[in-house]
Amino acid sequence: MWAGGGAVGGPLLTDLYQFSMAGAYWRAGRHREPAEFELFFRRCPFQGGFALAAGLDACLAFLRAFRFSPADIEYLESVLPVTTEKAFFDYLRTVDASEVSISSVPEGSVVFSRVPIFQVKGPLLVVQLLETTLLCLVNYASLVATNAARFRLKAGPDKKLMEMGLRRAQGPDGGLSASKYSYVGGFDFTSNVLAGQLYGIPVRGTVAHSYVSSFTSLAEVNPRVLRPLSGGEPVDFPALVEAWLSKVCQLLRVPLARVNRGEQAAFVSYAITFPHNFQGLLDTYCVLRSGLPNFCAVALALNELGYRAIGVRLDSGDLARQSVEIRQAFRTCSTHFQVPWFERVPIAVSNDVSESSLEELAQEVKMASAFVGRRGGGPCSSRAFAAAHLGKGTGFPCMDLMSLEDELPPRAGEEAEVRLLGRGKESRKVTPAAVEILHRLYLRDGQVCQALPSLEEIKKHAQASVRKLNPAHKRLQDPEAYQVAVTQKLHALLTDLQRDGQ
Amino acid sequence: MWAGGGAVGGPLLTDLYQFSMAGAYWRAGRHREPAEFELFFRRCPFQGGFALAAGLDACLAFLRAFRFSPADIEYLESVLPVTTEKAFFDYLRTVDASEVSISSVPEGSVVFSRVPIFQVKGPLLVVQLLETTLLCLVNYASLVATNAARFRLKAGPDKKLMEMGLRRAQGPDGGLSASKYSYVGGFDFTSNVLAGQLYGIPVRGTVAHSYVSSFTSLAEVNPRVLRPLSGGEPVDFPALVEAWLSKVCQLLRVPLARVNRGEQAAFVSYAITFPHNFQGLLDTYCVLRSGLPNFCAVALALNELGYRAIGVRLDSGDLARQSVEIRQAFRTCSTHFQVPWFERVPIAVSNDVSESSLEELAQEVKMASAFVGRRGGGPCSSRAFAAAHLGKGTGFPCMDLMSLEDELPPRAGEEAEVRLLGRGKESRKVTPAAVEILHRLYLRDGQVCQALPSLEEIKKHAQASVRKLNPAHKRLQDPEAYQVAVTQKLHALLTDLQRDGQ
């Protein structure tokens, strides 16, 4: 089953041209040349200053299962050019990821544009076949996690955020991935039950408008009694609510005749079924003249029997203005009926949040990959990047420095000469107060060689990672650009490569 | 495996509130009440005048497998309110889609806003549980198919369109669904090999820039010989290309020294491997001074040995302008070297096409569902909609008319009194020249009762469906709005329902 992350897809989940190229490399005897590619993005998504890296776990799962079934080979034989030699397909039968290695930032880390999220090394043919799939698994995961982190920053640390985009997702798996990576990025809940089952994400949800509008009057409510929490005789709950409704309408100056009786019946029926979990969906009819008094009446009746309603939900209209008016009504009821907790009844809003996020998702950044090394046939390992966050005295990281793998990494307190990317031609000297090496080896020759964190741990790491970031870089609009630099030696290599390419 | 369409997901692939509502309906003894919902959209996507309905096949697959496993029940017990009775879960164990019926327009049909794509009928509890999943399966499928149909209209009937969005999709399944439904909407190929294997969609692809840049000189080419198509001695192919390159550069007035030798080696090596399938990716270095002469040299050398190159691809820059210059160069070579087919070498462009479509996808229409009927407890069947395209003498359908299921359907040549939706309060008389009933019963009591078309047939139906549409409605910008009307009887019912809702 694809399950957006815990997922394992087959090796055919890639673009056909990867196989044409593999065939050409094989024919030229180059298939086992050492090769590597780096996965990075060119601009931060959402016009922001940072991104969260996600999808590593899904990539590792994909790699562990990477091999061709007889049916895969048969299909490839039917679509590759007829001149493709049989021996190439025989070779593909032997291919797996047992010579592939991956270094990556830990999943959930803050990353910046142009700094690789991960590096894949292995035989040219295999690495080529992996490119599309790894891009696919990391691209969407990172975008969703980044988007969620931005919502979390906007909402502040205390507000609860719930993802409920399944019905508008790119199919079932798009929805599952969205649930998973929204959670990583800082959401608290999902409405998607399967995501809850597969990933352990807390699920939430009560009723839809269709439930509310499926009732027309209190006569339809059945059963009609509710036992107080502390025990004792069952109470005629519709009658109790009816009594409360008169008091509430009088207090809030709402004409009793305007209150929708179907809505009242729906609330009453739901509260009898789930007295600990009553949430009022207020906007099926009129929020202030019907949804609100009905909620207050049911919640106060529940309160009389010892139960607390869990809150209200608004799904349309001017959410901010309505929230203020609702809060005011809760205060009035709290004081008048002497029910202190009532002034703090949670107000949930659900509206186009997911659409505006979808809209942003579309202005997405292309995740790109660059094959480096192999030019001229030298050994590849010396061409790989290493990267580190450099910190200043402020405690915030202030620059990412990429170096060649065979250079000594930067060290705290030691001066280094660097070139800032995209800032002119001058080199410049920096002396970091702290150095954090970004990439770790996760896969060595096809074997996972690092304990993999749980989803909960990834989420915590993401939150910590965002917290450590200088507020100037995490502003949602017009953030200050984070500095990315390369060592003099890497700069020289890049200049060479560019010259070759002219 | 989720496979976007042929897919089967489990019954937990839905929002939690569907289960809360199911629990409340069950507790109130309403779970077996007959219910139905209609799936429709409020506005056509992409500011267009029509949409293509897709996803029915995936919905039917989902319904056929709809039942709860012991693990599903156990998970639900852990997340629903603690007061939920055990008997509710026992009931869920017995639930399946054996009492569900679906009427739908055939997959691939043109549909308009507010006219239901399909209607789902069955016991209230089951129908409620299905809502999110069916929306998820139809929403994205229809958007992608509609988007593809718009590209097809824009490109005209002859140009080839290829989908290659896997690396930017919402995970593996988002990519597979995109391949499948782009094909339905009018695309010819996909790059996604798994989509080819699963759905039989033709796959295409040759090389990426990384392949081209992995070579530096002709010395790296191995093997170096190619046998003529008609047989005979193998030829030193790099030498033959080298000779052609001089002639081409002279003819096109390109300095030989500016031609990139790595690109030349990549083209040569690929052509030796796949002489029937050589495509030149022209924009790794300079299109006009390197990619183009290198392509011409290799293609003309292949031609000398009896092979035809399949074309060129441009992936960056001003695609329109470059295409014109390339076509001109092909004509020049064709005439000068007397190779008639050369002036018609196909030019493929691949650039932000998929992004602009993604961008549009984000401004997507919400697919909505409306539960109708059941108000007041009457039998539901009389509340269902029927809908028909009405045609005028022009041969184009010009109005969709929705009526109640127990009304006689409109008939060609017979006058009917209708109310146009969104056009004032007057009724109006129409006499259709032709009537096409839109919905067919696909699922009766859980059993598929209609032969299901193949993907190829769905694609053909979609193309025919778009062809039949009046050009005024399929204009990509500012299309003329298609008329949607209801019968007097349905109008009266809707007015009643609205009044109840006040």
C-alpha cells in the first residue's frame, strides 16, 4: 500500500527516461561508475526564508525494497527500444540498492535554499534510476511540512491546528501524506482516520452540516434520556434543554421563534450519544440567532448533569468577527449562570485555511537534483559536499557553509575564508562561535546505519529546529535571507565546472 | 496498493466526524433510514465552461471492497468517545456497501456546475461514511481530466501531449492519478513507468540533462561502431558524426569550436545504443550553437546508416522562438543534404506546462456533496434528481434539465416548463430537439450492473464528449455559461427546502 511515507513503491515508479539513460550507460560500460546526486531546492517555498526537510523515512523504505520483479522486467522489455539488448534486462534483475549510501540532514530539520537536503551515492545506473522517486517522496513531504510550520508560526504555540484536507487531496495517498507531514510541521490533529491508524496521529472530528440539517424537530430525538455523570436517575434531556433555551434566549436577547428546531434536535441527539464530546457546529443556519443559543442551551443542560461541552466550530462567514461575538456571549452566560468554565469554551474555525495553503503549494518550489562529480572520470567521493550551520554569539545559526568532503570541517573559534553564494565575487572571513554538522550517514551500502526517529521525534525535532532559527529568517513575509556560503576550495571546483559547461 | 483509480482503500480513509455522526445516527436508531447524496461542483474549474467527470471506476472499486477489518474496528474503538456503546462497533462489523446504489454520468462525460456527477443511495450510516472518500476519488480525478482536456483544446487535435509531473506530485499516488486522468482528458503519453504498467498508458522518455553533461569528449564513447540498418560492416560512428558535424556547422554558420564535445559524445553514445530512438535534448549548453548542430550531425549520420532520429526536445528558454529557428535549420539541412524527412523532425517542448497547470489546479473548485431527502422522514426515492442534456436544432446540447426521479423525463419535440438556475424568477418554456439522459445506474445494491469501460474507452468517450460541445462553452477564457434548469416540480421542492432552512 502506498502510505505516503511509510510507503514502499516499486522501482517502476520513475520516469521512463531514467531507464533509457540506464540502458545507454550500461551499453557504454559506465553503469558501475561511482556517481552521486544532491537533492536541494533553489528558492524557499511560500516566499519564505526556510523550509523543513521531510520524506527521508519514505526514501529509506523505498530503497530497502528496491528491486525488480519478473513482471517489472517484462514490462520494461515491452517499452524500451527494440534494439535494447537482453543482457541489459538480465543486469537489471540483479540490481538493488545494496551499494547505495545516503547522507541527509535529520528529518524535520530546517534547511535553506541551495544547501542539499541529502546526497545519494552509488553506481551510476542505480543512482540514476532513483532520482525521480526520491524527488517525488521528498518534494511534497517537505512542502507540506514547511507549510504547516508556517501555519504554526502564524497561530502561535498554543492554538490547536487540525488538518482536514482529505477530500481535496491528490487522491488517497496525497491526503495521507498531507496528514503525516502537516503533523511533522506542527499541526496537532488530522481528520483522516487512516492517517491516525497508520501513523498514530491524533484524530478529531464531530459533525458536519448534513448531520445538523438531517433533523427537523425535537420529536425526532431518540433516546431522550441522559444519566447525570455522577449517576442517579436518567433525565428527560430535551425538556431540560428546552428550559435552558428559554433562559439563554432571554439573556442573549434572541427571539426564541428564530431558533432552528432541527438544529436544536441535532445538538440534543448528539449530546445524548456523546455527552463528553459535544461540539456545536454553529453555522448551518444563523450563527448568532440559532447556532449559538442552541449550543449554549445544550452545553448548559449538559453542565447541569456534570458534563462539559468540548467547544464550538464555525465553518463559514467572517470567522474573526463571529468569534468575538461568540466569546462575548460565552462570557455573558458564564457570569449570569455562574458557570466559570463557560467563558473559556474553545472556538474552532475551519474554513479556507486549507485552500489558501493549497494555493501556496502551487506556487511551489521545484525540488531539483544535481548530479555532481564524474566529470573526467576521477573518483567521486572527493567531490561530495559537506555542510554545516555556523552560529554567531547570538545563539542563532547565521550561515550554512558547504565544503568538499575531503576538507576539514569548519570549527568553532577558527577563522575560515568563504564565498557567499549570490553576493558578489569577494571572499570573506568568518569565525563561527558554534558549528553544527548538518548531514549524517543514514544508509551505508544499502543498510540503514542510524537509528531512525519515530514520527513523534521527527515532529519534536522540527519544532526545536524552527525555534532555534533567528526570527528574522522565519518572518512569514519578506524574511531576511539566510546566508549560504562555500569554502574557497569548493568555490574553485564550481568555477571549473561552470567553465567546462560553457 | 493505492493506485489512484484502480485503487482500493480501506473504509478508514475518511474523516473522523463521519464516524461520530454514524455513531449518533446509530444511537438514535436512524442508521438504516434511506439516504442519498449528490456529488457536484459549484463552479467549473479553471474559470472554464465545463468539466470532465472522472473517478467513477475508482469509486466502484472502493465500494466493492468496503468492509471493516478487526484491526479497523479496534482502532475506531480507541478513537471514538469512550461512551460509544460496544453494540455500535458490533454493528460496524456487519456494514458493507451491499445496499448502496450509484447512478452516474459515464466516466469521461462533460458535466456542468450544479448538475450532479453522481448520486449515492443507501442506508444513512453507510452513505455518510462514504462521503469523504468518494469526494476525494472524484475531485482530483475530475480536475486533472478537465485540465488535460483544456490543454488538448489549446494544443489542437494533432500535437502530442505528454504528462511528466511525477517528481512534483503529491506523493506516488498523486503522480499515478495525474498520469491516468491526464490520459483520460486527452494527453497521449506519460513519463511515469508505473502508470504505464498499471494502466497501459503509452510511456515515453529518452534522456535528461544529467546524461548529456556526464560526458566530456568523444574519447569516452564506447562501443564506437554501429551497423547499418540494412546490414553490412559496422561503421566507426564517432568518425562519421565528426564528418557530418563539419558540414552542418559550415551550412548553419556555427563555429565548430563552440560546439560542446561532451554533448556530442552523449548524443553519439545514445544513438549507438538506441539508433531507432535517438532524440536530441538541445538545451544543456547552447541550443543554437551546440545542441542543434550536434543533433543534426548525429541524425544525419544515423540517416546515412538507414535510421531516423525521433526528434528533439527543448526544456528551457523561449520555446516558441527557438522552435521557429530550429525548424528553419531543419529545412536548410533537408534541402541542402537532400534528406526530405529532415524538415519534419518533431520538436518537443517541455517546460513549465505542468507548473502552470498545477497553479490552476490550486485555484480549484471545491467538489461539494449535498445530502438531499430525508427531511421529514418521507421516502427518499421521490426526491432524487434525474438530469438530461437538451439539444437544439444545432446539434449541440444547450441546456441540462434536472427533474425529480418520479417525473417523466423530458422528450424530444415536447414542450416543458423549466426554471433556469441563477437567472431570475420567471419560468420559461423549452422544446428540445433532442434529449440525452445523463445518469445511468452503475451500482445496484452493491453490485456493478453496467459493463465498465476500459481506460481507452473512457478516454474516447471524453474526447467525443468534448467534441459535441458548442465551441462557445469550451472557450478557455470567458466561455459562455451553459444553461442549467430544473423542472417546475423540482423548483417547488427546492423552494420548500430553502424555506425550512431559514
